[in-house]
Amino acid sequence: MSNFLEEIKKRLQVWHEQRAASIEYKRQTQLDAEAREVVQVMEFNGELYACVNGVPLFGVDDINGTLPEAVAKARQNYKDWKSEKLWEKTGTTQGFIPC
């Protein structure tokens, strides 16, 4: 009887480990798909940029130099992109101000 219980215990342990591995694999696959969708390369103003959610951040030439310089360039790229999107939406770079 104890051998039978030990065998059931071993099989449950194996099943549990396989189930945990399957759940982890699905989670990693989902994260990978999300990362591929969110972080991409796009063309903006004739240059290639790494973008997040469609917002260009780092251009090819922006990666040269130090990290603070790259971040400053990314912020400028974001501001340029945002300004262009405001212009497309409203015909001006000023945000909509309700009266």
C-alpha cells in the first residue's frame, strides 16, 4: 500500500512540474509577443528609430556616446514626434484648450 501511495505521489509531482513548466512557457511566449508588438523599429522623418508603442525614441545615430546623451536625444525625438502628431491633429502645435 505504501508503494502505491509513493507511486501516486511521484506521478503527481511529475505532473505538477510539467504543468508549472507549461504555464511558464506560455507566460514567456506571451511576454515575447507583447515585447515584439510594443518595441519595434519604425521610420520617422526619413530615419530609422527604435520605438515604443509607436513613439520613436532612439535613432541609429542617437546610440553613440553616453547613456545620458542618448536619453536626451530620445526625449528630443519624443518631443518632435509629439509636436508633429499635434500638428496633424489640430493644425497647430498648441494643445486643445477648451473655452
